Amino acid sequence: MNTAAPVVIVGAGPAGATAALSLAEAGISSVLLDDNGAAGGQVWRTGAADLGPPLAYTDARGDELRRDLKRHGDLIDHRTGHEVVGLFPDLRLWVLEGGETVTSLHPKAIVVATGALEVFAPVPGWTRPGVYGLGGLQALMKTSRVVPDGPVVLGGAGPLLRLVAAQLASFGAEIAAVVDAAPWPSSGQVLRLASQPGLLAKGLAFEWGLLRRGIPVHRGSAIVEVAGDEEADSVLVAPVDENWRPVDGPRRRLEARVVGLGYGVRSNVELTRLAGCEHTFSASRGGWHATRNRDMETTVENLFLAGDGGGIGGVEVALAEGVIAAASVSERLGQGDRLKTKAAKARGRMVDLVRFQDALADWSGVRPGILAGSTEDTIICRCEDVTRGEIAAAVAAGYTDIGPVKMNTRAGMGLCQGRTCTPALQAIMASETGRPLAEAGLPTSRAPLRPVPLKALAQLPLDEAVE
Ligand SMILES: Cc1cc2nc3c(=O)[nH]c(=O)nc-3n(C[C@H](O)[C@H](O)[C@H](O)COP(=O)(O)OP(=O)(O)OC[C@H]3O[C@@H](n4cnc5c(N)ncnc54)[C@H](O)[C@@H]3O)c2cc1C
């Protein structure tokens, strides 16, 4: 194990793995940490080798990436099943291994490439058994080819909605309907999306996959209730306006044994928050993310950030940013500018890709009415059972910032530490205070990010454990 590597990269998705491979090209060793069992991140997530038929609508680059990481094993110390649960402004990291052991690393430079998290919109009944995040359904399919028994109804917005529907359908799942809050894209939006013909063609392929199987897509509509005795057995679908607020019009009840929900993705900011980086809000890049300069460096010196964790850009942007971050690290370590030309090319590619992402967000990005389907009694924080009404009451009592509301209600203070409920909490804060979503703020993060046995903390050097 190469514990003396000068660089630690967190996240072995397209961005992090590309950063490690680029550094290896320049002769620089790195430790690549990821909490999954294999590299690939969200987009190229994989399971056992003998899974059977390949997943539809994916490319072979994930396998290539895993082969390349192995080939550079002399310079890349890829540690699977390692989760970073602490990152401090002086670049120390706490790494949890196997849920049991915590070790501390202190490299010269860090590349955070922790990707994205899903955006959920709680509605009455969303905590029933049978309701999944779209990413959860996709992860089951990618890692073990689990296909849910239908009828399945998928609801939300954004490209993942159609991709998951098309993938599940290709494996024989009975998809009863796709419920999309976004309307058809306008002709102007289609023109902007056409600036990346390859990516637009991929989107159209998902659409075609649904059409030829006769799967209905209800556009401009949202799932506003999941019903059932215990488990989900149906959903209520309502028409919504351009801000995703339910409006008058015919409502339909659809039978659903499995429900998949997801309203796009947002940057995973857990580690950059812990490290004390400055953050900013950008609606077109999925909301809050750490600010970076053109070299991918955050406001914390020698802490670089690549991929969806620094604003949603998709896989091609993640790949380009991985190269740029590696080039910047190489220069910072005084290891020369061997990656300069490669980084310049990556920068060139990014201009059009970011334009495409803007058009995508314009069509299907989160709208202010995202929580309009919830009621007073709807649970927002599943870990601590906090309802929308309780959060609204805290705001009414004078807690108008997200931190105090979190402390007052315990929303976001449970096992997942706000990974699921933070966007909903922010949307409620915005609607209850009348402020724009961009001013709803971010809750604080604390180390350790995940539950850690006390005995593991006790293994750390005394000053760190006490801190
Ligand atoms: C649920 C979900 C499913 C998606 N599916 C697709 C898809 O099928 N196709 C597509 O084009 N795009 C998909 N995306 C979008 C996707 O985020 C990007 O296209 C692409 O994967 C971004 O690459 P990345 O390297 O920035 O991040 P990711 O690919 O997300 O890689 C980040 C990696 O960091 C790991 N990580 C995070 N936090 C820690 C930590 N604290 N310690 C250790 N490891 C950590 C993660 O487990 C992950 O392996 C999906 C996004 C989400 C949220």
C-alpha cells in the first residue's frame, strides 16, 4: 500500500479515475479512494463479472477505465470500499474502511471527485415500502441485474428518468408509465441541445426505447401521492404548471407496485463543506457546489474539485475536469507541465458541453414548485421522522436560517446526515421565508460523515480524535 503518495483522490468515477490516470501519465503516484467495490462511479457502476446480458444504453468506457487503473497499479493505489468521513482545511482526511477502521491521511494535494446525489421531492406516502430513488433502482440493476416486479411507475424529471425507464424496460420490467414534470422541450431548447448531437441522440434513443414498447409518458405531470395499505399499490398523478405546481385538471390513479422517484441530481458537497470551501448556487449546474478557479482549485489551497461534485455537468465534463485537475496538481507539486496540452484540449471541449448542460437544466432543472405535492403531514426527513409542518412551524417561530431549523427540528441530523432531505428542506425554507431557493442556504457538515465505531476513532492519533 502506497501510503506516501503525495496526492489523494476521493471518488473513482469518471472524474477521479481520469485524474489518477492522468497523474500516472505524468509519473505521479496517487491514492484513489472510493466507497464502492469497483471503479466507475454512478455512470459506469458495475457488479460481478458474470452478470449476464449487458445493460442497455451504456458504453464500454467503464470496463476500459477499470482495466487502465489495474495497468497503472504501480502508481495508482486504488482502495475500494474506503469511505472518506472527514476532510479538514489542513488537508487531513479520515478514511473509514470496512465500517470498522478509521485511518488518517495527510497528502500534499487532494482531488475531490465525489460526484452527485439524487434530488427527491417528498409526497404523501413516499416512505412506503416499494418506493425507491431512480438511482437506487438503477444501482440494483447495474450491480446485480435486479429487475422489480411490476407494474412500475417512474416519476420526476431530467435525463435519468427516461434512462432508467428505458433500461428497466429492456430487461423486461413492466413499466406502466413515466410521469415527467417537464413538458416537451421547446424548439429553442431542442436547438441548443442539438449543439451536442451525440448526447441529443442518446436522449432520443431513450425516448424511442419507451415509444416502441408503448410505455406512456405523461408530460407536465407529477406523482402527488403514493397510496397503499402498507406497501405501495398505486400513485396519484396530477398535471403541473411550468414551475411544477399541481394545477386543476384531470387526476389519474395508476396501479404501481414499485415506484421510482427522482427530480435530477445535485452536487455532493459533504466533503467540500467539511473542508471549509466557499460554496455558490447555480441553478443550471444543479444548485449548490464549491467554487473553483479555472484550474479546478477550490478556495482551500491544494484542494481541487473535479466532476459533478463541482456543479452538474455530466460524464463528458467529468472526464475533462479530471484531466484539468490532474494537470493543476502536477504543476503545483512542481512535477512539470507534461499534462498542459491535454488539459488545454479538455478545456476546449468543455465550452460546448457546458452549453448543452445549461440547455438541459433550462428544460428539466429543478423548479420552485418541486415540493408543492407535499402536505403538512408529509415526512421530509426520513431518518428523524420530521414533517413539513414541523419545519414550517420552526420557521414561523423565527428560525429563518437552515442551520437553526436543522437544530430545532433535527431534520437532516439522522443516519444519512441530510443526503436525502436537504433539497426538500431548502425548498421549504425558500417557500416559508419567501426567499429564492438560492438564498435558502446549506446546512453545516460535521465529521465523521457516517456512523463510526468509537473504537475506530480511538485508533486515531489522540489530538485528531479529540478534535
Ligand atoms: C444515482 C445517480 C445515477 C446516475 N446514473 C447515470 C447514468 O446512468 N448515466 C449518466 O450518464 N449519468 C448518470 N448520473 C450522472 C453522473 O453523476 C455523471 O454523469 C458522472 O457519473 C459523474 O462522474 P463523477 O466522476 O463526477 O462522479 P461519480 O460517477 O458519481 O463518482 C463519484 C464516486 O465517488 C464516490 N464517493 C462519494 N463520496 C465518497 C466518499 N465520501 N468517500 C469515498 N468515495 C466517495 C461515489 O461512490 C462514486 O463512486 C447519475 C447520477 C446519480 C446521482
